[in-house]
Amino acid sequence: MQLSSKKILALSDSHGDIHTLTLIFNWAKTNMVDTVIFLGDGIYDLLRTQIETGFTCDVYAVRGNGDFGKSIPESAVLDLSDHRFFLCHGHRYSLYNGFDTLIAIAQNNGADAALFGHTHVPYCKTQNGILLLNPGSISRPRSNAGATFAVIECLPELKVNFWNIGEERITKAKKIKR
């Protein structure tokens, strides 16, 4: 399915932190985000937060190892703005041993990018022609970057910016290596 989109909010690992998700959705409303991609571990936080904030846009989600319920897929392929994304939480792809498995699956699905969570560490690098993107964790970060999410701009190329979540405000991240 081909959908048109220019700005994608990519986030993961909310683990029940509705307060932070509400802050992000309110920010996204004012920053003209078209689409939300949630990469697992807190999937049931999404609907509740959308209702509370009145933030309506297209939302795509995959289930993480901390999510339960068979109705949500563990992975998905999504076409947005002439780009194909492979979405997963990452817990099934041996991420701590490298990205070879994830890259192979993304390539087999004809994807330009593989988006994943699970490690709670923001990451963005192109490897073997695949953009690998982990937006980090919005509630339980495991790096010095702190709580983060990413915004992908779909231009002819994919442009990624990371954002930090503070007490009550969101600022552009400055220290995330790519």
C-alpha cells in the first residue's frame, strides 16, 4: 500500500509512560507530523494517548517483547512517500550481535530502511544500502543521549533528526552519533 507522507514520528519503548507520550504527541501536533510509527513495548499506550491529546494521524505499530496480544504484528512493511520501511521491535533479530539479520530481512522485503527499537539506544546509520534507525526509548533510555525519539523527513532521500525529551519540553538532540 502506497501512502503519501512527509514527516514521520518514530518512537519506541514507552513502557507505560503516558505522560511522556502525551508530551510528544502534543509536540507532534504543532510540528505537523503526518504519520506515527511505534516500534513496540508500550503499544497499548498509543490509543489512550491519542484520545487524551486529540492527536489524529496515521499510526502504524508493531508489537515488542513486552507487548501482549496476537492482533498486533511483530513486523510490518510500510510504503510511505516513495520509500519502503521494514518495521520491527528488534528482539527477534540478534541486534546485540550486529545488524546482518535485520539488513537481510529488510533487503528481502525491498525496504530502503529498517526501523527498530528494543535496545533503548538511539542509532542511525546506512549499511549495505539500508537506513538502520532506532529512535531510542522515550521512557527508559540506556545511553547518555537520554530519552529520545526521531523524526524522518521523506524527501527524495530520508532525513533523520533526533529529539530529546526533558521534564516538560522537547529539544533537538545534539550528541547522537550517526
